[in-house]
Amino acid sequence: MITHSLSTKALLDQQHQDALALFVTKDNLATDELKRVEQDFFPGLQEFMRKQKFTGAAGSSISVQIHKDGQPVQLFILGLGARPATVEQYRRACGQLIRVAERVQCTKVAVLLPQVTDVNADVQTIAKETSLITRMAAYYFDYYIAEKKQLDFDLTYVLPAADEKEFEIGFAEGAIIGDSVNEARFWVDAPAEFLNPLELASYAHKIAKKYNLAITEFKEADIVRMGMGGLAAVSKGSDRDCHLVILEYRAPVKDAPTVAFVGKGITFDSGGLSIKPAQHMETMKEDMSGAAAVLAAIDALAQLKPNVNVLAVMPLSENLPSGKATKPGDIIRFYNGVTAEVRNTDAEGRLILADALAYTVKHYKPDAIIDVATLTGACSYALGPFFTGMMSQHKELSDRVQKSADRTGDRVWPLPFDDDYKVAVKSKVADICNIGSSKYRAGAITAGFFLQHFVNDTPWVHLDIAGTAYDVPDISYYRDGATGTAIRLLIDVARSW
Ligand code: BES
Ligand code: MN
Ligand code: ZN
């Protein structure tokens, strides 16, 4: 847990801290604070930094011990790179702050925030990113570990300027967003036996109750009766009920547009009868990362209250083999009447999303749909762990998503989404087939064209987070396991509508 407070007292006058931290750019290692440190607490500091080859490069840091008020105090100097640093460089420096503090077990830290001239952002953004990213960096999945790994940080943010109000607004926003990201990471990291469809649905109920959001829930019997043959087919092999859960946030203004966030919620993907090889199955508790993202986003948005209606739509199921499981070659009928040949039961995400999308379009007529899904290994091979695949034929909506991605750090990269690929999901025995014909390859894109049959002409963006949801290396504010990708993005899309 992180608690934070604001202070306008100079960094070096802060008392009762076990560490002091500040950011430097490559352009200036002799800031006023560091000059004062050199003078009063650490003679030869500049020489020491030179010897340690600390240049203020992005991602670098150095820590020295000083004696202050008769106590040893750690001083963390965090590099931002060339001035002005990008917001992403600042995020990673904030992540680095938490990593360094963890290493030396300092939990009471006063941090001097950077000047607006050092980071390419306004005061409110700096404040927001600071509280958001320190929270994300501090997250650790230690629920099942007796000796807790997660440190409780007590951060004091030292303001470089007097705009206290703007800082406060930013800190509060960042706290809401950071907590929601970590909540989703907990759901993803939680083992599938615990975080099953019913359990994830119960978290949705808790959030609905807390913020008085309308909630609709269909259970397996309803889903079968209503003709949602995709969700039903995927669930047949599981002893647990599937669910379709829909949360609604209502904007405080009249006639607001509605955006629907639809998230894939496979709480475990074994592949079904088209069973996965053992290694590919190891992390498949992550296959509900899309549902976690839309649920966490609406949790944050219920607090941030944007002027747009928001739906979070979550088809929840397990994909398991059994004597009752759907078989390769089976033909199913979805909620909108479209039929599909299930050639491979491991291409299950598109089957549950198909019904969720069709239901959303029919009953809510949203002005836009963004779906988020750990949909294809192909996407993860194409883009690796740092960019989510974005597919859309709607320029205006995909521009919005691209802008939110650039602002928030949940990066996306457009894949070609041309009608030429459409024929890849044709079937000889049904309207469409759940795997693309091998001659078209491009598995991420053909999966997108499968989903296209269920959105009609609603403006729609498909985000494939298979590569970005879990085990993303080298980014200081992530750890092994869930990243909470796309949550910051979805929140920004709604708030900037
Ligand atoms: N959940 C997987 C995709 C995935 C792979 C997510 C790796 C995260 C990491 C999805 O259900 C799946 O199995 N997709 C198949 C589709 C194929 C059978 C057409 C795949 O990508 O292999
Ligand atoms: Mn699968
Ligand atoms: Zn899957």
C-alpha cells in the first residue's frame, strides 16, 4: 500500500524520512538541491557521481547515504535522460524510485517532484503519473505468501511550485487509476481455481453495489435459453457456470453518448479438446485480462465521473476438455443468428466475445465499442510484449484510442485491417469458421475479422492484448505477472470523449 502526503517544505528540510529522492536530467547534475547536498552532507558528491559514471541517463539511478539530523538517510538520484524527459521516461524513473527503495528497504521517502521544464508535461499530469506509477510499481502478488513482499510506502511529495490545487487533483486521479490497475492485476495473477467465472462476477457485483451501477447478469441456463451458442459452447466442458455480466455507468449529463468496453473473460484456457501443449497452458489464468481491464476501468470511471455513459461487458467462462466438451467440427449458432464451425476449440475467445458483442449492439446500441482480449498468440508474436495490437476500420475511433494510448503509456500499434482478409474466416459448412484459413496466415487479423460479424456498423476498435497483459519484461513499474494493460487507456478514452 502507498500513502502519500504533500509538502511545500524544501526536500533537504524534510524530517523523519528514511530516504530523500529527486530527479535529474542529463543536462544538469548540479541542481540547487544537489549543490546543497554537496555542501552540507556529502562533500565530493559531483566527483562521486562522475566516478560511478552516473550521467542522469533515462532509467539510471544512484543512491548515497548521508547523515542528517544525526541519522543516516538515503539519497536517491533518479535519471530522466535529456531535458525535457518524455512522460514515459518519467514513469520509468518513478518505477525505478520504488525499485531502489525496495532494495534498501526504505519505506518513508520524501520525493522532490520534477519541474515542468524537466518533464514534457503539465503539473497535473506530473502529479497524476507520480501517484499512479508509484502505486503500480509497488504492486506485488503476495496474497499466498506468509512473509509479505509488498512494502507499505509512506511517500511525501515535495512540490517544486505553489500550484497545490493542481497537484492535489492530479494525485487523487492517479491514486484512483493506480488502485484500479492493481485491482485488475490481482484478479489476473490470482490462480484460476480461485478466480473462476463466479468469483470474477462477484467482484463485479461488489463494484456495482459500491458505486450504485446498474448490473445485469446472465447465468449458464439463461445464456443457453437466449441462444448465446458461443458462450455456451465454450463452457460445456467446464463444471462451472458461465456468466455474462454487464455494468453500466451513467454520465451526470443528459443525452451523453455511450461507449461499450467488452472484455474477454476466460478464467482459464486449456484449449479445450484442441488442448494446448503444457508450456502454453502454464500462464493461461491470464486469459481473463480483458474482462479484468474493463471491470477495473469502470470501477475507476465510477469515481472519476466522465460525461459519457460507459458499459463494461464481460463474458466469463472456462475453456476445459471433458466428456461434455465442444468438439472440433461442431457447428454453433450465436445470439445474432450467425453460425460458426468450431474447427479448433482453442480459438474460444472469439466465440464468447461474439455473443457479448451481439448482445451489446442489440440491447444498448452504443456509439462506440472497444473490445479488449488476450485473443491470439499471433499478435504476441507480431508485436512482442510492448505494444497491443489495434484493429479497426473506423478512423475517428481508432484515432481516439491511439491518442489515449500515447497519453497513458498503454501503447497500441495498428495492424492492417483491410477487407482482403475477410474471406479468411469463411467456412464451407457454416457462415464463418473460428480459425482463419492457413493461406492468409495473419492470425491476429483474421480473429479480428471473425469478431466483425457481431458489431454491425457500430464504430469499433479491437485490441489484442495477448502480448501485453502478462510477463512484460524490462519496464520498471511492472513486475513478472499481470500488467493491467489497457486500463489506463480505456479510462482516458472515456474521460477525453
Ligand atoms: N488465449 C489464447 C491466446 C493467447 C496466447 C493469449 C498466448 C495469451 C498468450 C487464445 O484463446 C488462443 O488459444 N488462441 C489460439 C488461436 C488459434 C487456435 C487460431 C492461438 O493463438 O494459438
Ligand atoms: Mn485458446
Ligand atoms: Zn484464450
